Amino acid sequence: MTFKEEFLAELEDCLRGYGAVPVCDPGALARFVDYVRQLPADDQRLRCLEGVDQGSGSFWNNPAVWWEQVPRFGVAIKDCSTLLDRMLDEAISDEIDVLEMEIRELPG
């Protein structure tokens, strides 16, 4: 399964009510799913998210994405591109935090 397919599957699970919290606007999230589905596999943002996922897997466990932004999409944020940008920002920020923690734990 490609990263994009896995990403779409996670989003569709949220639409079906399997997410950590209920989705506030299912119609808006359905539009986002269609938006992601239409992105080319080599889309820069998807490639970056895949890179973060390969680095630490922190994208899939990021509460700011999966418990806050995705469920509330359509309430505060209504633009699909903006949501994807924010997801990427959160994933990169989380990855930086993980790397900083690992550096602090190095001996010496």
C-alpha cells in the first residue's frame, strides 16, 4: 500500500466514525478526501508527509492532526490546501521535536 492509499484509508475511517473524535463536518472532510485522491502521487506535500512517516512514524500519531485538525475541518479551516499545509506543518514540527529529544539523550 502506498503512503497516499494509507492516508486516504485513514481519512475515510475518520469519515466512517472510526477516528479518535467525531468529525464536525463530514461533508467538508469528504471534500478533503476527494482533494487528496486527486493529488498526483508525486505531490510535494504528500512526499514530505511520507518522509516524516518513514523517519519516525510521528505523522500517524500526531494528536494535533488526527484529534484536532481533521475532526474540526470545515469549522475553522475550510480550504483543502490549507488543511494539507497545516497537517504538513504539524508533522514537521513534531518530527523536529523528536529529533531534538534524541539529540538531548545522546551521551556527552
